[in-house]
Amino acid sequence: MKRTATALLAAVVLLAAGCSDDGGGGSSGSADVPGVTDTEVVVGTHMPLTGPAAAGYSKIAPATKAYFDFVNANGGIHGRKISLKVKDDGYNPANTQTVVRELVLQDKVFAILNGLGTPTHTGVLDFLKTNRVPDLFVASGSRSWNQPDKYPGTFGFNPDYTVEGKILATYVKENLAGKKVCFLGQDDDFGRDSLAGIEKILGPVAAKQSYVTSNPNVGPQMGALKAAGCQVVMLATVPGFTALSIGTAAKIAFKPQFVVSNVGADPTTVGKALGAAAPLMEGVVAANYLPLTTDEANPWIQLYKKVNAEYNGNAEFDNNIVYGMSVAYLFVQSLQAAGKDLTREGIIDAVKKNGFQGPGLVPLRFSDTDHSGYGGTQLTKIEGGKAVFFGTPYTTDDKDAPVAPHTAQAVTPPQNGVPAA
């Protein structure tokens, strides 16, 4: 009798497991998939709506939602409207774990989309893997997202920081030869991966410093770099700390050439943080891989401005809005490619197949063996308070491939602004 009861219990457990299959291993249809009905797909994200990274970054999720609202107003995707649940983690890893658990276990989202931050998102990788939740287009260039064997459902979006570091360092090598090059970076994979890319091209930098986001004082670091005689300072900083670095340097009469990671270089965001000292940004070299807000003739900027005006309260238009809408566009492409019978496994397979063309200046690298995002970037310089592209886009990898020009023409958006299946 005991043996029979045990066998019955095992059968019930197996049946329950089959009924709750989330699409990660053979779900029979969308009805079984969390966050998916015939009329809706619900995704979630964690964002720093408050805290040390909120400047600029708090505008990303509203822009993503605005593009989804635009798509929804045009009929949705395969008959489904897209709903985005946004939770504030304050750029605090402990908070991130709490809100992501809520999104997955309580809100039962289909996927996590564009969760922001290297230190924050790193702590939820194993949880998302265990729960078989697609982890799409992480808002960070950490190489941690590109581990297809360990984390098969996680994909990046930004060029990884080592790729970006190699491209920025190539500019320094070719244009600032003989200058003493130094580095200030965030004390996590953001800073470490950026420095790795820089040193692949330049060799060891003359001096290096780090900061933690909980301490908004970079006086000691900038003082040390000045004392070391640094003539070029490469920054792997979020926008608030880009502003702190530039402003603090000016206060101590330290005037190096700043070369800044894309993630901390939006002129509108950094300029706001600097206030009256915003002109200090003039001449800063950075990079971008998406169209710039100032390019009024660019059809992607025209589309995004239209969506921003109609669905985002006409918020001040900056590169964070371009970023948020570009992520949304890629997710819509992924939904189209995954088909009407939407499963978690299906969307992961669709992303791996790639073939996506959108606003990026360089190709996306997605494949079975590469889960990183964009494969390069183009250099910018602040002129008259605005970022301006110069030169050509470049691509490379996070290993020893050369930094090479990318010459393919960028594509334009579809006429109605919604990617076709």
C-alpha cells in the first residue's frame, strides 16, 4: 500500500510538472506559458528609478513602454498587446533580487527584459536560469551575459565593455600617442571589463583608480590621477560619476582629455548633473552604437520622436530614450520571429537565430555560441554641447580580433514603425 501511494504521488508530481512547463523544454502551447495569453504578453524589468544611477537611466523603461504602447495601438504582435511591469531596485543588488523574484513568482512575467546594471543583474542570473525565464537584452556591457553554456537564456544588448574599451583605446593609440593614459572605473565587472579592453590595445595604463556608487566623492581618485601626471583619463562610469569626475577635475585644475564609456556619456544627462559647469564636457570623446538624438534627419530618430510625443508625454528627448525604444524594437522583432505559438524556448531560439536589423550602427552578434549584443561602436565628440559622430563604426570582439571598420549601410525603419514578421 505504501509503495502504491508513493507511486501515485510520483505520478501526480510528474503530471504537475508537465502542466506547469514554461516552454523551456517542450510546452505544448502559449496557454501553458507564464505571462502569455491569447491577447497579452507580460514582461518585467528592474530599473534604477531612484538611487545613484537614476540620472538618465530612469528614462529608459518609460521609453520602452512608450514604444510598446505604439505597437499595441497598431494591433500588437500576433494579436497580443505587450505589457511591461517596471520595478525600482535603486541600483542596489539586494533590492534587485527582491523585485526580480516578485516579477517572476508573483507577477509571473514571460521574460525579464533589459534589466539594468552590472552589479545588480549579476545577482539574479542563477535565479532566472533555475526558473527558466528568458533574460533578454540586459542593460549592461558585462561579459557575464555572454555565457551560453552556463546561462542559455541570457542575452546582452550593449556592446560589451571590453569591445568598447578596445575601440576607445584604439582612438587613443592613434590620436593621442605619447600621452600618459590613466583610468577610473566602477569597482565591478563594468570597470574591470573596460580596463581589460583598454589594456589589450595600450598595454598597462600609467595609473588606475576605482569608485563605488555608494560614495559620491571621487576627490581622492582624481587627485591621485593628477599627481600621476595623467594626460588622458579613460572613464568607465555611470552618468552621475562621469559628471563628478569631470567637475572634480576642474576644481583641482586638472585638465586631461576625457575618454568616456558610452553608458556614462549622454550629454543631456551629464550636462544636467554638471549644471552651470556643463561646458566642461566640451571635447569629451565617447562612443555610441545607436543613432544620436541630434541627427534630425535620421529616420529612426524621427520615428522615436513621434512615439515619444504621442506615448511618452513628450519627455525631454535624449539618448536614454533612443536606447529604451531600440530595446523595445528588438524585443518586438523577437516576438515576431518566435511566432504566434509563443513559448519561452521559442523566443530564446528566435534570438539565437538573429538576422535582426534595426537602428544599430553595427551588427548584433547573437548566435548559438555568442549571446553578447552589438559587436562594436562609433566614436563621438562633444561639440557645442552635443555629441557628434566622427570616423566610421568599428567592430571587434572581447578577445584578440583586430578593431576593424564596419562599412555596411544602416537600415531604415518600416514605414509604419513596426517590424514585420
